[in-house]
Amino acid sequence: MVLKIINAIEVKVGTNIIIDKIPCTVRRVDISKTGKHGHSKVRIEAIGILNEQKKVFVVPGDDKFEVPRVEKRKAQILSISDKINVMDLENFETFDVACSEELKKELEVNSNVEYWDVEGEKIIKRKL
């Protein structure tokens, strides 16, 4: 479920947008001036929230982007294997969550983490 739609010239650093059906966070934005007969162009550098894949592209200033729903929540780690089994600290729901290999090395059972629910997909972002 998309919360809202914004124009390309409204995109700021740190904004979450959907690019090619992948939720991304904007890292850099360059806006060129309009020409004599043209429109402004926006160059956007973004990194995927879930897969950390870098995307760089140029679009007209009046192009529209969807803003994904991102919920930041806290959980406690119950077990660590291929996926991390966690329990949400607000509603006590338990589920498996993906995590980067670098962050997985820092995690331990019974510690608290922050996870993001991005359009229904969950990923651990940091240890608390």
C-alpha cells in the first residue's frame, strides 16, 4: 500500500521512493534548470532499502514517484540461524526476519533490534 505520490523535483535526500518496484532511500539529488524549450531534469542516486543495490538515473522534473510505507519497530531476538527469529516488543508477534551478514555477526540471543516493515517485507536494520 503506497502512502502518497510525489513529483521528482520534490524528492529530497533521505526520502524513500519506489524505483522499478524496489523501495529505495535517496542518497543524492541534482536538479538542472529548465531550458528554452525543455523541462527541468532530476538526477537521483538511491540505495535499495532491502537489498542495498545502488540505482542512478535521470528523469524529467514532472515524473511521479510512489512513497512506500515504512514502519520502524523494535523486537527481541529469540534465535539465530539462517534467518533471525524475533518477537515484536509491542504486540508480541513472533516471525523470521532477514538480516545482512555484517549485522548478523553483532547479534546475540535476547538482545533488542530495530526492524523495518517495508511494504510487508521485514528486515533488521540495527542493534539497539
